[in-house]
Amino acid sequence: MDLQTRKLNIIQYLIELKDEKLFNKIETIIKDKIGNEKLKPFTQEELLSRIKHSNDDYLTGNFKTQEQLEIESENW
């Protein structure tokens, strides 16, 4: 089973979960994991570089439309 399928299975499990205590435990574990990764904001240079890259992709047609993504997601 690939990673994407496993993620979707976990999401489905969480949607159907009725046990508040278990959900709280899962939520705490996730929050702890995110906190340990110490997310940092982009520097101005990093942000500008990402903007330029995105703009270049758009201008060269290297993107997918909303409709394309919806069709693709039907096959997940």
C-alpha cells in the first residue's frame, strides 16, 4: 500500500472516530511532532525565489487547472 493510500485511510478513520479520548491522544501526538520540527518562516529571499519559480511555471504552462485536479482526484 502506497503512502498516499495510507494517509487517506487514516483520514477516513479519523472522520469516523467517535472516541473523544482517543482523538485527543492522536491530536496531542500530532501537535508534539509538528512542534518538534520547529517550523521557521521563509526568508525574504526564499519567498521571492518561490514566487519567481511559480510565476515561471505559470508562464510556461507548467500547471494544472482546477478541473484537471478534480478529474485526477477521482482516481485516488
